[in-house]
Amino acid sequence: MNDRNEPRFRVRARHTESTITVYQAYRPEIGDPAARLGRFPSSWKRERMTWIKPSFLWMMYRCGWGTKEGQETVLAVEIHREGFLWALRNACLSHHVPALHGDRASWKRQLRQAPARVQWDPERDLHLNPLPHRSLQLGLAGEAAARYADEWIVGIEDVTPLAREIHGLVRAGQPDAAAGLLPEERPLALDDEVLERLRA
């Protein structure tokens, strides 16, 4: 996690040959039935952009270990790897990079048309401090959000108890024990063309 030689832009995730696990946090009214049913309930808003995060610790930073209002239930959502790759191939960076997009108007057109967007934020350590390398956030809207909810999900697990256990060990000054409970996140092999287009 603290390797200074880690590439600045690389997707790291818990994954198998056919699936990848991403994280989201919701209020219990959505998170609890989602974990119980293995799909999002009807109250889940399809018309809104939904952000998925392959990094467990970045999710912990975002939701405050499941303590922030509206983010009390932390979900590990296992999805088909091909769906995740489809989203990356059809994504646009969430901010303008002249070398990639040309002028700002061109980037805004791409952003409006893309069903997914990519944002890179500093990865986090166990104390939620920023690291030099970046963590991918993937925003899904329109077709991508529908595919995510209806086609890509393999299973949904409530990992709030795990988040609380790890946080408790960190607060108790037991970082090694806490690190031992973290999901194993390995580099995800991507076509150079895909990653090159999405590097910030």
C-alpha cells in the first residue's frame, strides 16, 4: 500500500478471472435490502450517476468507515469483469486534459455522450492519509448504470462489520492486525490503449 514505486495510474482491485469487486456506501434503506436480495431495490435511483470504487480504503475515506450520514451501509458489489471493462472503454475523464481531449468544448461533448466517467483520486493508507499513487473512481450513468444494476452484478455483500472491525484495530494501534483483514487488491491487467486514454 505504501510502495513509492507504485505507478501513479493503475487499477488495483479484488478480482478473479471473471469478476471484480467494487465498493459503494448507502443509507440502510437501500444498502440493507441490496445485500439481502443481491440487487438494488426499486428505491435505487437509476437516473442518477452512481460511483463505484475498486479500492476498499478509498471507500473508507469517502464514507468515514461507514459513519457518514447516508453512507452507513458499506457494500462490496461483485460484478462481471467484462461489464467493468466495457465501462472503462466507454468512459471519459471527469476533467479536461488538453493533450487527450483537445479544446474544452470537445471534452464537454465527450463527457455528455459518455455513459461512464473516470476520476483519479489519491489512494489512502490505513489512517486514510493520501498516498502518492491514484485510486480509480468510475461514475456510471444512463446505459452504464442500467447495465450495472441489471446485468453486471454477481453478488452484493454488506461489509460494514468488516469496516468497523478494521477501523477499531486502527484506532487501537494495531495496524498489522488491521492490514491483515483488508481485502486483497491486485493490479488489474488492462489494454495499454484503454489506460492511456484515461490517464489524467
